[in-house]
Amino acid sequence: MRIVFIYFLISISQIFKAFGEDLPTIPKELTASEALKIREELQLIKIDIEQKIVKLEEAKKSYDLAKNDVEVRIKKIEEEKRLLDETLQKEKKLKEDRVKEAVEFVSKMEPRKVAPVLESMDRDLVIALFSRLPSRQVTKLLENTSPAKATQFLEYYTRIRSGREFEMLRELGLCSPAKEKNEEKGKQTSESAKQ
């Protein structure tokens, strides 16, 4: 029985050494007190390993909960993105339909009657209308529009694709009417410098 116990201790010590634990070396000839001491040390090591296993399992549970939470949030964000994309597509289609109707409406009216209406409309909408109307009709509309508005529409239509860019360039004084104001300021500055 004692030999079986010693072999058992040796095999356990080899298993623990495989895990990198520093275990006491077990001599082949043991007294009962030495075997008991080794047994107690192994028992302490076993308890330590079991505690570490429990901690690892708790950490795994915590990780799994966090992972599930992240997955739920990702699904929620993906659903919100899908709904937003659908809404944007519907809005885009609705806007396209409205522009199409406006083009039909404008194309049936006389340019001299439509021009004043265009002056009060949003520039982006006016440009969308211009891009869909025949060039002859756009020319007639611009002829019946005030010179300042016609200049703005032409600059916006030919040079710039977005209203934000137009506003930024106008603030910088690169587009009319701010361009004219900057030129006047430059003339005034040069005249005052001459005097």
C-alpha cells in the first residue's frame, strides 16, 4: 500500500511540474511523517489551484456577460443604422419625387412668371431644377431673374456643388456679392493710402 501511495505522489508531482509549480522532490524511501508533510503540501497546492480555477471561471463568466452585452449593443446599433438608412432612402426618394414634380411645374410655366419665385427658393432646389431643365429654359429663367440672383445661381451652378461650399467661399469673399464688397474695400484702402 505504501508503494502505491509513493507512486501516486510521484505521478501527481510530475503532473504539477507540468503546470510549472515548484513542488518538493519526493524521495523514494519516505517515512510516514515525511509522506504526511508532502501530502499536506500537495493539499495546499491543490486548494490553491482550485481557488485559481474558481477565479478563472468567475472571470470567464464576467467576460461572457460583457461579450453578450457588447453583442446586444452592436445588434441594436446595426438595427438603428438599418432604420436610418431606410429613412434616408425614403427621404431621398421623396425629395427626388418633389423635385421631379417641381420640374414639371416649372417647365409648364412662363419663365417671366417663374423667375421671381426662383429668387425666393432655396439655392440647392433651384440648382436641382436647373440641372433637370433644358438649357434653353434655364437661360430664359436666368434672363428673367434679377442680375444679382442670376449671378449667384450661375456661380453656384457652374463652380460649386454644395451650398456649404458656396457659403464658405462667399464668406471668404471669393463669390458675389461679397467679392464685390471686398473689391470696393480694396479700392477704398488704396485710395486712402494715396491721399
